[in-house]
Amino acid sequence: MISVVICSVNGTKFAAVSEQYRRLMGDEPHEIIGVHDARSMCDGYNRGFDRTQGDTVIFAHDDIELLTTDFIPRLKAHMQHDDVVGVAGTDRLVSASWSMAGPPFIFGQVAHVHPNGFIVCIYGAPRRVIQGIQAMDGLFLAFRREVVEKLRWDDKTFTGWHCYDVDMVFRAYLAGYRTAVVCDLPILHASQGVYDDAWHIAAKLFHQKHAGKFSAAQPRWHQFGATLAHTREEVLKLMNPRYWDEP
């Protein structure tokens, strides 16, 4: 069974994303757990997880759109080889922001809503799967059940809405679980990260908790590939490069 846990205070968003999962799951046994009164992301995810039964547990935002009809077969194939998968992350963590490692240490791709259509952000997609990932973005994360049972989301340290994802994936990496960014699960995200005062407070807590465990390299300014697309079909073409299947 696949379980999906979503923290959401917006009934319209929750209904829309739940319908997506139901449609894509088809005959696949599944359950969708909504947490609508979370005190923090970690609190909501822990309480949601406690209600799940699935061997694979997805934790994802309520404002994403899954763009390919074979999303679930692809996810199941990835979960046969990895314990934690996401769609964007780094194999060299240098700060509480996974993207600050910069190329060539960041991977994945995510499309975002744009006034003129969609922006496809390609952090790095050299192949379908990049393993040995140290931290990932929390817009979509899938775990083998045992990982969450052992580690839990740290609701004691992270009492807000930031850094919960980087902390959880980094702890999974340090514990020896197989972590991977998978580039062939195209997702459209209606929002982007916000680096406000609350994020900086959470980042300080992350740095204190994991001091000395991640790379001493300094975060550096960088650019990654970002391409404008006008339709979802064009987004999918950009996010499925032909070289993945070339010998």
C-alpha cells in the first residue's frame, strides 16, 4: 500500500491534490491522510504518519500537480532500489538550504507556475536517478516505512514550517539509508520557497543540531537552468530529455 500524508489548511487545494492521487493510483491500494490542524510541519507529518499503513509513505505539499500518468509505476520502481526519494536535492550539503551547494552538486527538476506559463527549473538532470543525496526539498518526499518509524520528524527542534525536510533527509543519509533524487517524476509546484525570518531561525537550529556533520565548503552564488514553457505538454518535453534513453 502507498500512503500519502498532506498538511493542508486549504480545503480546495487538499481536495484537488487528493483527486490527483486517486486518479493516478487507479487500482493500487492507497490511502490519503490529511492533517488540517498541524502546529508545525513535523507535528503534522508525525501525526499523519501514525495513521498510515503503507509500506511506502509520501509526504508532500498540497499545491503540487503530478504531471505524468505513469507517476506511480515510476515511483514504485524507484522505491525498489532506494529508501528515500525526492525530486530535488544535493549530494554535498553546505547549509540549511540544500540548493546553496550549487552546481555540480545539486540535482533534480521542478516546474513552477509563472505569469506567462511555467518555469522549468533544471538543477541538474544528467540521468533519471542520482543516489547518495544528503538533503532534499520537501515539496515531495517518499520514504520506506521503516525509515520514518526509526527517525521520526523532529518536532522538538523544528516547531515551524522550515528545515524539516533537510533535517529528515540528512538524518536518513547519515543513518545509512539509500537516498536519491529522481528526475523522472515531473511535478508542477504552485509556490516557491520563502527565506524569511522564520526560515533563518530554523536554519540556525539546523546548523546547531548538525554542526560539524556537513561540508565546510562555503555556499556560493550560482545559476541553474530555468526555461519558460507555455503548456504542460511543453513542460513534460523539457523534463524528459532524450539523452536519458540513449546508449
